[in-house]
Amino acid sequence: MVRTILRTRGIGRRFAGVTALDGIEADVRAGEVLAIVGENGAGKSTLLKILSGVLAPSSGSIEEVDEHGHAHELRLRSVAEATQVGIALVHQELNLAEHLDLAGAILLGREHHRFGWLDLRSMHAEAARWLARVGLDLDPSTLCGSLPIAQRQLVEIAKALSANARILILDEPTSSLSARETDRLLAMLDELRRSGVAIVYVSHHLDEVLAIADRAIVLRDGRMAGTLERASMDRATIERLMVGRDLPPTTARPSLGAAPDRLVVDGVVTSHRRRRPASLVVKRGEIVGLAGLVGAGRTELLEAIAGLGHASGTIMLDGRALSGTMAQRVARGLAIVPEDRARHGLFTLDPVRTNVSMAWLPRGAHVGMVDHAGERDLVDGMITRLRLRPSDPARRVQTLSGGNQQKTVLGRWLAVEPSVLLLDEPTRGVDVGARHDIHEAIRAAATTGCAVLFASSDLEEVLLLADRILVMHDGAIAGELARESATEVAIMGLATGGALEAAR
Ligand SMILES: Nc1ncnc2c1ncn2[C@@H]1O[C@H](COP(=O)(O)OP(=O)(O)OP(=O)(O)O)[C@@H](O)[C@H]1O
Ligand SMILES: [Mg+2]
């Protein structure tokens, strides 16, 4: 039975000087998946935060509709109030308390008590059930902070599910999940929909939206660009409504020919977990993609190359051993755009300007003097090149939308014109137009000789960007595919160890 249970009436939201939302009319229906799509900064997260009590609207109202069709205004003053009426939000920027264990994080605010004490045994049992539900086989006493980002995302989802919400709101829940976990999540959402839960879902992956959504609201610059019913939903229509421009074709990649090896990784074993050794080569001007399932060891390998964490084996840059701390490696021309921009990349309280120029400044400084004019040109150039929105260098990073935060970290490292550029999920949470811009910027860096090694869970991205694809399985490189012969099926086969099985 599909019926409207929540409705927004002309919702608007202003932040100092910015209209993030204006005149939003959305219907949330039980037993339906409502997708909210739009470019970076279109207002999606802001809308979800208003629906879940994180933010108050500046204008308009939210109405709850009962089974008789009677509406009354719902004033949500906090997340706790939203939880009480059965609304749960999975945030875009993960915000699990790092010091809590999984049981504590999942059941936060709903702890079990027995004789006045926390009943840890029963909490752990319940948490274990929710973890299993999202396919995580983890001990409930594991600390949240020790988990890689994809697993934390799944824990956030387990937490929302455990609240038994009537309305489940998810902000880019699949942005760091690989194809397999994404399929599992979509199946889970389908099951919840059948049981009558209303789902509001934001994603930049239009294939997911097309697979699961019953309706889609397209936002553009904070306004309603259109509402599409399932029958009228197709990729081209959605893209046209959200982007409002046609994407230019991608730049053709020059043939590498006999380019010399730039980055050589030989028998690297990360001490993180017991892994098999990984070896690879990236030539001057080459873009190599690392594919694999979540947990295959892509992030660990990139971090080992960057000097984050202990690893054994040899790494060479332009024929000379690359070792020491990350700072020493950066001084040699290495750059890394980390997966978790909130934890390792951005100084969110600082403006875009300092976030972009900070790695460049030591080079831009002449005899100890900061080159302010040079810095300004650099930052303005990066803002234009990456189409950062709003294009204001004084903007605090904290107030940028997720995709624009990603562009900011990328801009910092492109600015130093690195010899080796390592990228972990370079377009996580980035819209189709911005993804194109970021890919073009990476291609341009490669064209000047930079060796690019990137990890991505997005197979479409791997196929679009990489000259050559390495597939990781269980810490090691399980196989290699040339761009011409690579397909999603071939990558998945290697990633799941299929080829290894077949070879035995
Ligand atoms: N706290 C804030 N202060 C000032 N401006 C903000 C704040 N939060 C959001 N904005 C602005 O509101 C607009 C909408 O942001 P929002 O995060 O809702 O976008 P989004 O559609 O979720 O984008 P993305 O796809 O990148 O996540 C942006 O221009 C953003 O910079
Ligand atoms: Mg967002």
C-alpha cells in the first residue's frame, strides 16, 4: 500500500548569503523509494537534513499525513525528535564516534539496561544481528575508529536499520561501497520497501537510481528541476535536468610507447594484516587503475607507497628508492589524495584558499617569503579548472557540499604538479559533470608525465580513466587488464578470485 506519510510545503533554507533550498515540494510515501538527485551543491544533503531534524528550514513546513489523509505540521527540533517519530538518517559525511565500539555506536541512545547497569551482553547480541544484516562479520566490541571507510558506512546503515525507522533517509550510502556491497544494500532497501518503509535516497550513481527508485526529484541550484515517475525516468532525462549542459567529450590519451618506468613497487607487504606481497609498475604519463572488492587491500597499498603505516618491500621513484616518512616522500614529488577526506585530507575550519595552497606554499615561497600573488593565481586557477562551487576562495571548507570538498583536496595535490599521484576513490560523492572535470584534470597531469595510480570501487570510472587496470584480491595483484580488453565482468572475475580458482 503506497501512501504519502510525509510532505514538504515550499521548504527553503538559507545559509549566510546562500540560498541552499527554495520552494521544495516533496512527497514521501510508505513502500516507495524516493531518489533525490542533482549536481554537487544542488541542496540534496540540506533537504535530507531538514527531513531528519538536523537542520530547521528557513521557510515552508513539513507535514505528517496520517492514514486518514489528515495532515498536521511536524516541527522537528532535533535528531532525537525525528528518531521518535520514526525518521532515521544515514549521513553523507560519516560521523560515527570513533572511540565507541560497534555495539555502542549502533545502539547509541538506545542502550540496554539490566538492574540499572548497561547490559553489554544483550547489546552485543543485538548489534551482532544488525551487523550480520548488512553483511559485516565483525565483533561488536571492535572500535569504530579502526574500521576502513566502507565498513564504517555499513555500520552507519546498520545503526539506522536498528532504529526500526518508518522513514529511512540515506545520503550517498553506496559512495564507498564496491559493486558487490552495493548490490547487497540495494536488495536490502528493496526488502524494506516491500515491508512498507519509506526510503529517501541520494546517489550520484544514476544506474542505482534507475534500478531502485519509484520516483526521483531532480534538484538544481536548490530548486525543483523536475519530479520523475518511474516510467519517465531514464539516464538522459535525469542528466539533462540536473546538469543543464552537455558534457564535452573526453580528451584522447596519447600512446605511451616506450615511456620509462616512474613508480616501481616490488614485493610490498603491509603490516596491517598478513597480506601477500604486491608488485606493480606505473610508467611516466600512465594512468593505472586499482580495482578490487572492499577489503582487497587497495587503500593499504596506496598508503604503503605514500609512507603511511609500516610496510616491507621496495618502492622506487625514477630509479631511486622512495622511503622515509610521508613528508619526505612528498618532498620527492609524491602526492596522495586519501579516501577519507574528512580524516586525512581537509582542514575543514579553514578556507578553500589555504586548503588548496598548503602543499604548494613551500615551493612557491622565495627565500622564505610567501608569494601572495602567486598563491592567489594558483588558487583561482584551481577553482576555475575544477569548477569549484561556490567559486569563493574565502569559503570555509566545512560549508562546501561533499563533492566540492573532494575537489578541494584534489586541487591541493594537483597544484604541486607531482611526479606520482596516488588517488583513493578520486570521485567519491562527485556528480557526473564534476567527475568529468576531475578526470580531465587527472589526464592533464598524466600528459605532463605524472604517473597516476588510482583506486576506485566504481567500475565505470576504472574503465573510463585507466590506461591499464590491476585487480587486487586478498592483498595481492590478482591480474592485469589492458584498457581495450577490460570489461566489468572480467574485473569482477579477478576481484572475486574467480580466475585464481579457474587456474588451479
Ligand atoms: N553550513 C553551511 N553554511 C553555508 N553554506 C552551506 C552550509 N551547508 C551547505 N551550504 C551550501 O548549501 C548548498 C547546498 O549544499 P548541499 O550540501 O545540500 O549540496 P548537495 O546537493 O548535498 O551536494 P553534494 O552532491 O556535493 O553532496 C551549497 O552551496 C553549500 O555550499
Ligand atoms: Mg550532499
